[in-house]
Amino acid sequence: MLVGLRLGNPRLASDGEFFSELLRDVSLAVVKSNRDYIRRGGVPLLYQSGVIYQNDNDGKPGQLDFFDDIPVILDRGWGDCLHLSCWRVAELLEQGHRASVAVDCPPFSRPGELRTFHVLVRRARGVLECPSSLLGMPPWQPPPSPSP
């Protein structure tokens, strides 16, 4: 099933904190789907699944960013930071651990530029885990801050 989300709120283009908050909220739906899927049984642990990191759109203008759940990732064999973090959060929650989606979103440098962000797992006591790095992504480096 495909579900689209098209948002035109201008604040999303100028307020990184609002963007991050909304991305976390939407990610909760993927985590919920993943938790249900895990409860049905037979789902490998993320780090034992053979899945690798791959960016689904490489930041190309006009490309959609999909919110994929475990069955889609397993079928394809790869996921991006959002996909993998939502899987890992669901897995940890089902094991009784505290975990949530964390979004690293640097400020915009210019109006209308592409939004760059990275999704991680926030564990107990604020410890961050990066499933993408553990599954093949080069270290995350946010773009440099704009010069005045």
C-alpha cells in the first residue's frame, strides 16, 4: 500500500526544528507498522537481516522520500536512514527498551534549498545509535553552516 503525504506549509521550508518535529511525528506511523509486523513473528533482527544502507533518492531535486516499513525493506534488501531507524526503534521497543526516532536537521542556508537531514535512534539516557552507519553509510556530516 502506498500512502502519500504532500505538505505545503511554508514553515517547513524555513524552520528546521518544526521540520524535525514533523518528521519524527510521521515516523511514528512507520514504527507502529513495524512493531505490528515484528509481533507477527519470523522477522530477523535488523543487524542480522542482511539489509544494507542505501539512500533512496540521493537528495535529487523533485525526488520523493518514502517512509518504508520492514516488509518493503526486506523485499528490496536495503533502506535509508529513516527506514532503518524506524525498524531499529520498533525492534528495541518490542524488546522492552526505551527508544525513539531522532532527527538531525541543520538549518537552511537559503530559502528554497533542499532540506538535508539524517535520522537516528535515540536510546535510553539520550545515547544515539546510527543503524545506517552500522550498515554501510559513510559517516554523517551535515552541510556547512551558511556564511553571513
